[in-house]
Amino acid sequence: MRDLLGWNLPLGRWFGIHVRVHVFFVLLVVVALSMSVDKDPQKQLLVDVGITLAILFVSVLAHEVGHCFAARQMDGRVDQIVLWPLGGLAPINLSHQPQEEMVTAAAGPLVNMSIAAVAIIPLLFLHQDMRAVLNPLRSPPPPVDGVTWVYCLQLVVWVNWLLTLVNVFLPANPLDGGRVLRSLIWQKKGYRTAVTVVAMVAKFTALAICVAAWALIYPRYPEAALPMTLLGILIYFSAKQDSERLHDRETDEGLLGYDFSQGYTSLEKNFDAIPRRSPGLMRQWLDNRREARRLRQKEIEEQDDQRMDEVLARLHEVGRDALSDEDRALLDRVSARYRNRQQG
């Protein structure tokens, strides 16, 4: 289980990107079709399952296209797409910035949410019962009179809603929720802490999924227990693999003398001569936001420095206890800023 990414089958090169399907997706197709044949000799269930799997494949592909589009807008590079039942597994090459990783990770679920929202509109106009459609543990009941376009729309909503929920609310790699959580911690505590914390959270999440699958889900939705267990196993080994990669990176840092704590940015000076294409609109927007925050912070600090002279004068005259709460807060804030600069 050391290299989960290597278990894939090539589907060719699409628009300059190598597209591959993970073996888990192939196993899902084989198991689902085999079970449908055993349960329904009339082959109607086989047709329903086949349609669901086709919708799942297209939805997962759309999910990954969302990631690729966001990455390219921020001057990232996409070498390959590895499709598995809940999204993609292949990493996207960005400039190792937490905000860019967060935006790229969120783009996939946003695509699925948009597809579900568009497909649900005609169903609402037709006054369809949406309880089964929006239940991620149970697929919509098959139509009595054969496959209809309404049933296909229900499947589109159910599949994309399921992909959205799983990727947003499970804080574990390789799901997008884990990448978003990692980028949030990364901004505050650094990359190493972010990877360590997310890997630990992912292992607990994997254990909770396996326990819930058989203790809570199996009695009511027995068909969902096995896929949830497999998901928990994949999440656990993916978290274990992230921890091993972090250890290997730190080992390389010690051996080679480079600082990889912020990624491989310490090597960028050796590649300045390589031409780079102009940044995309999303990358420009993020850069502009960072610059605006920097200028705003600089303006606040200048205002604090100007007021600091007045506060220091009153401090010498009347003492700290006689200062107002606002003046004491300013004094503590500026002192902390200077201490941080000296430590940095």
C-alpha cells in the first residue's frame, strides 16, 4: 500500500494531460455489475447500475477538470489525472502556497455542487420527492416503467451531491476536505505541522468511518457498509503515506543541505532562467489580495508607530496603570511586533 497512486490504468492523453483510472474505480465497476447480475436475472438492475457508473465517471472527470482549471489559472502545472470513485489522486504542481492549494482543492467540489444544483431545478418543477435523491447513503429507487430522463436527472443529483459531501466534510487526504484543512493550518502553523496534523486527523477519521459503517450504517443501509469500509482503509493508508513522504523530505533536507520546510522553493533560484507563462486570472487575484493585505498591515503599523510616541510620553509621566485600555493594547501590540522581528 506504499504507493497508492501507482495502481492505475492509462486512458490516453487528453488535451495534453495523461488521464488514468485507478484500480479502485475498476474494482467498483466489476463488483457493482457482478452484484447487479446476481440480484436481478432480468438485467434491469444491471442497466440502472451501468447508468449510475457512467454518471459517476463523468462527474468525477468534471470534478478533476475543475481542479485543473483552477490550477492553470494560478500558473500551476497538471501532468496527469488519476480518477478514483470520489475524485482524483494525482497531485497538482503549484508554487507551494497555502491559498493556492485551498482554491484548487475547493474547485472540484464546487463543480459537482454546480452540476447538482442545475440538475435539481427541473426535478423541483416536477414536484419530485427529493428525500431519497439527497440521501448519500441510498441511491434513488429505480423507476417502475424503465429508465427515464427524470430518473437519470435524479442519479446526476445524487452522484454529484455525494461527491460534494464526501470531499467537503471529510478532513482527510486524498479528499479535498483534507487539502483545505491542511492549507488552513499551513497558513498559521507551517507546512510540516499541517501535514502532521492532517495525517493524524485522517487516521482517526478512517477509524471512525470503519466503526460507523458496521455499527451504525450496516443495520439500515447494508449496501453502504462495504464501500465505507474501503474508503476508511484508503484514507488510513493515504495518511500513512503522507507521513512517510514528509519524513523522506526532511531526510533529504538533512542530507542535501537544502531547506525544504516550505517546499522546494530553496531551489528556485537555480531555475530563474526558465521562462514562465503569464499568471492566470485567479493567480493574479490572489497576488493582488496578498499585496493589498500587506499594504494595509503596513499602514496600520505606521499609524501605531506614530501613536506610540504619544503613549510612551504619557507612560513616563503617569505610569502604565494610568494608561487607557486602548493605550495599553497599543503598547503590547507594538512590543510584540518588535519582538517577533528580532526573533525572525
